[in-house]
Amino acid sequence: MGAMTTPTREQERASSARDGAEQRERTSSDRTWTIREIADEFGVTHRTVRHYEDLGLISPERRGTTRVYHRRDRTRLNLILRGKRLGFPLEEIRTIIDLYDRPRGKASQLEYVLGQIDERREDLEQRRRDIEDALSELGEFERRCREDLDRLG
Amino acid sequence: MGAMTTPTREQERASSARDGAEQRERTSSDRTWTIREIADEFGVTHRTVRHYEDLGLISPERRGTTRVYHRRDRTRLNLILRGKRLGFPLEEIRTIIDLYDRPRGKASQLEYVLGQIDERREDLEQRRRDIEDALSELGEFERRCREDLDRLG
DNA sequence: TCATTGCTTTACGTTTACGTCAACGTCAAG
DNA sequence: CTTGACGTTGACGTAAACGTAAAGCAATGA
């Protein structure tokens, strides 16, 4: 995780809460967000965020009835959205997230996780090959188009 | 049995389907396939193949009422399935296929096609980045797992 | 001749991933 | 106290991508 996390405006609240006596010093890791803020920032609807919660992909804190989102929820959302861009179904994305989150104390657990990692890797590498193929076909096609264009001009 | 209206092609197809090994007088580019053969070979159902036809992604020849698949249909099916592996919706896949097939005689057409190619390329390169990121995260995660495993052993 | 096999169309069912109300709670401002 | 901005939980709608009968020819095997 963290390889492609978007640098965001977590500084603003962190610095302004520096001298507040009422609130303990809030580091950026303490910041929380509402569902609307999260949805807007990630470019999805609140309905979508709630849908992901229904499927168990995220589980924000509840204060009373209201959802409170923390940094970990943002991390998960990033994973989810990238998974979606890659065309993975949400259920499969959930298994991936669970994989990252699963407690892996015992050796048997770790062996299992390593096996899952290999499966994931196979899948991703197949996709990468598909993309490379598609890109090179696209390049070849472009070359031919430009040839045709040159003959016309 | 009554008089056959168009006996020639129908019988050709029937006999070639019966024993394909003997029918090697035909060059491979002339070979045709039934919907079942195509479906089996590509690992999809005939319903799926017909669905793609409904959406205009393939348009096999018709002999009478029966669908006859040629090499170009197989090429298209390959494009479709790769598109699906990459998570593209079928409608978008159709536009890509149409792009490759579109007659591009005039310069304006070619300009348009080149623009489309760029869009496609952007999309694919975004996906590639996502895959690279996911793969490197996976690698990092694996490294940590192996560390944990070493500490246990 | 009859049954089987394969292809056909029509049409409704299903799953995924949400969208879209509806109806209600809550809290600060006017 | 009412209004309005957000929040909540259902519950139903929908589009994509097929699945799954149902029902019908047409050629072939027994």
C-alpha cells in the first residue's frame, strides 16, 4: 500500500489544530471525514460508498448512527477504485483487501497468503501482457494510418 | 425427402464438420466453423457468442438460417475476449473493433481515427500504471510476509 | 420411421453495481 | 420552532452480460 496514494490536503487541519487546547494535538492520521467528503474527494457518490460498505469492502467507524471515515478507509477506497479501473469485480476486490488485512501470525497463514499472492500476480501479469499486446497493435495500426495519411497529403 | 433448394454449400459444410481431418484440401483461410465449435474453442457458450452478435461485435455469414464463422470472426472474438480480460465493457469493445474495421479513405476519417487511437492509448496506459502499482505493492507485501515467515522458522 | 443431435429464435431470469426515490432523524441557524 | 442541510435505512429500478428454458426446424443414425 501507499505506492500511489494521492497527496491530499491533510496538512490544513493538522497545522491549524496545533495549538488547540480543546483538542489533543491531531496528527494527520487522526483526521476523519464524512461520507460526503469521502465521496466527493474520490469522485463517487455516497450511494457507492455505502454499497462498498454493504459488500464489506470498508467498515467506517460509527458515532451513533453516523459514519466516520479514517485514513484506513481512504486507503481501502484507493485499493477498491484501482481494482475497479482494472476491471475486477467487487467481490474479488474484497478478497484482495481481506488478504492485505488478514492477521497472519502463524506460518500456515503466511503460506496461504503467499499462495494467494502468486495467484494475484499471475492474474495481473496476464493483464499486463494483454495490455502490451493491445498497445503494440494500436501502435501498428497508428503507423498504417499515418502511412495512409501521408499518401493522401 | 424433397428436392433440395441449395444443396451445394449445405452438403459441403455438413461433410467437413463430420470429418475435419480428411478435409484438408481447403486452405486454412477457407475453413469455417459452427457456433458450437467457435464457442468451445474460445471457452465461452454459444449464448455468449450470439450475445456478441446481438450487440454487433461479430456478424457471421448466414447459410440459410445457420451461422457460419470465418477467420475474421475468430480474430474479432480474440479482440473481444482480450477486451473483456482487460475489463472493458462490450459497448466500448465494439467501438474499438469498429475503429479497426472502419473504412478510412479520406483524410478527415484518418484524423478522427488517429484521435481515437490516442484516447485508447491513454486508457491502456492508465491501466498499465495501475497494474504496475498493484504488482509492486504485491511484491512489497510478499517481502514482508517472507520476513515474518523467516522470523518464525 | 422415429429418435437424436445441432442450430435456430423468443423470451424471461439472474447477477453485479450501483441509481433513485421515500421517509425519517438531527442539529445549527433564522 | 421551523427550515434546511446532511445524515440514516429500506426498497425498488436499471443496465450490462449473459443464463436458462421453451419450442421449433433439419439433417443424420438406428
